[in-house]
Amino acid sequence: MQGKDVVLGLLNDQPRTGYEIKDIFETRLAYFFDGTYGMIYPTLRKLEKDGMITKEVVFQEGKPNKNIYSITPAGKAEFAAYMQTELADESIKSDFLLRMYFGKHLTTDQALAFIETQIDHQETKLRTLKAHYNEWIRNGITDLQIVTYKYGVANYEASLTVLKQAYLDIADRQ
Amino acid sequence: MQGKDVVLGLLNDQPRTGYEIKDIFETRLAYFFDGTYGMIYPTLRKLEKDGMITKEVVFQEGKPNKNIYSITPAGKAEFAAYMQTELADESIKSDFLLRMYFGKHLTTDQALAFIETQIDHQETKLRTLKAHYNEWIRNGITDLQIVTYKYGVANYEASLTVLKQAYLDIADRQ
DNA sequence: CTACGCATGTAACACGTTACATGATTCA
DNA sequence: TGAATCATGTAACGTGTTACATGCGTAG
């Protein structure tokens, strides 16, 4: 699972600009993927060079020009091949949990502050995911995409439950 | 949060070999971090070169020699500085969820197979985490380390609930 | 007058991954 | 006889991150 697989997959559904791809990353894939412009544009460039996608430049008034990318038959084949590969393991990097792991080098206040920050982060992400769900439905969501949504929501909620309980436990013991 | 922060943190608690560090990655940090030997040994080397840790070679009979690394005052300062930095966002990469997102290019059987594989993966990881918990307690676990354990368990369980329900839903609808 | 939305890009860098390489001992 | 445990490493490679750079229109 690399950046190009995600980009290609999104273009496999419909032609899009790099900007639109970034938007989807943030609203729909946010729970399980992140990619910056610094990855998107170079990837688009390489994919075009390799004949996987084609670029159409659209001139706009009052707005910057757009590069709309469309997938080619070669790109479709490449994407289909990716879809047949073996599942790679899920991987999580949590700076927060690392701080907790090394928590004995923290004061109680510092630990509490980290927990609060993490609660904020998770609540914000959960809100973002939920906020875009209705629009997602309106624009057409598949059954399996609903699974990705539920998976994200369930995990955010599970994390928040543990975080809030931990906050109370630590604060009490002070 | 980089590899060197994790390595330094583990050496901050006690002297260890690269092999032992890898073992901790797999048994205790597995939910939220992963690092291979290809990262560990070069990191250890660089940390030593930078004066953050020192190496002691221990000759063993019937087993390969060990390099036991200990943290220096400079290393302790470096680690303490890391612990004061701002929390970085949690990041998840899930190949499984990407397949679900692009699930309309899959047959029902393929989708089901991916869900089964993911259930296996998550169950294995959950079992590993739980299996090492008792030993962790015996060797001394902190309150905040218990939070990392609970966080991992809660998330694995939340994922599994969604996965199993999804499996039934999809299988039914066939 | 500031911030946000729209829109694209590059260059340098660092980090980690992958594959390869070795080898004795012990347990099943 | 094969697999697992103990134990360490390198070299090449690729991917993605970070910081920088630009610029108009609109809404508050």
C-alpha cells in the first residue's frame, strides 16, 4: 500500500485534480491514511510519465488553472493488480502512547496534559469523519465504504473511552 | 516521534541489546509502533557515534556476542527534550480499509476473504498483547503503561466487532 | 486587512524498508 | 532434519516529509 495505489484508486473512480485528491484524503480516508501535497503532486507526475494517467489542463477565470487527471487502461490494470496483492498489516504510530509508555519520566500534570491533548485530537477527527458522512451518502457510498466509516468511528470511540477513564483515574490519584 | 526516540527511551530505563529492543517492540509496543533490525542497528550505531549511548561487548559461550548499550548523560538530556516536545498526531495506515474503500472492484468472495484475513491479523495481535501482559506486570508495569495496554486492547476489540458484523452482513446479502 | 479557499509545484533531505549475509545451539 | 532462539549487521533503495514558493478572489 503506497501513495500511488491510493491516488490511482481515486482516479480509477473518476477524473480528479491533485487538490480534490487531497480533499478526499482529509474527509474520507483520514482515519486510515494521510498524504500531503508533497507526495500527491510528485506521484501524479510519475504516474503520468509512466502512462498510468493523462493530464488535461483546464483554464479557469478568477481561480488557478486545474490539472485534471484521468486513468488510462494501463493504469486500470496496475490498480487491479494492486487490489489482488496480499493484505499488508495495519500499522499505527502513536506518539501519545509512546509518551504514556515512558510516562514515569513525566509529572502528573504533564501526563494529564498529554491525555487532554489526545482527547482533543481524537474528538476533532471523529467529528470530521461524522461531519462528512451525510454528504458522502448523498454522493453515493458503497456498503464496504460504510465499513471503513464504522471502523473509524468505533476505534475513535474506543480510544476516547479509555482516554477519559484514564484521565479520571490519574486525576483522582493526585 | 522517530525510531531514535523509542530506542533512546528504552535504554533510558536500562542497558539493553538491539535484540532485546526488538523484543520489546514486538511484545509491548506492538500496537502503536514497529521497528525492524534494519532500523534498530543503524540507529544504535548513530546514537553511539553521537555520544548518546555507549557500547559494551559481552562474550558468550554457545551464543553470539552481545553489544549492550547504555545511555549517557547526553542521551538522557536528549530523551528528556523529546519528552517535552508537542504531541504528534497518531497515524494509521490500513491496507485493509483501503481495499474496503475501493471494494466495488472486488467480488463478494474477495471482500469476505479480506475481512477474514483482517480478523485473523487483529486476533493474533490482540492475543500477543494479552499473552505478554502478565509477564509485564511481574517485571513491573506503570499506571500509564497500563493505559497503553488498555488502549490497544480496546481498539483491537472495537475493530473486531465491526469486522465480524461486516462479515455477517456481507455474507447474508449474498 | 486578514484569513481562507482554490490550486500547483520543487528541492533537499532523512528515514526507514528490503534483501542479503552469517552461524551456533536447542528443541521437537 | 528442520525450525526456532539467540545475535548482529550492511548496502541499496525508495518513499515520503519538510520547507519553501506563488497568487488571485472572497468573505468577515
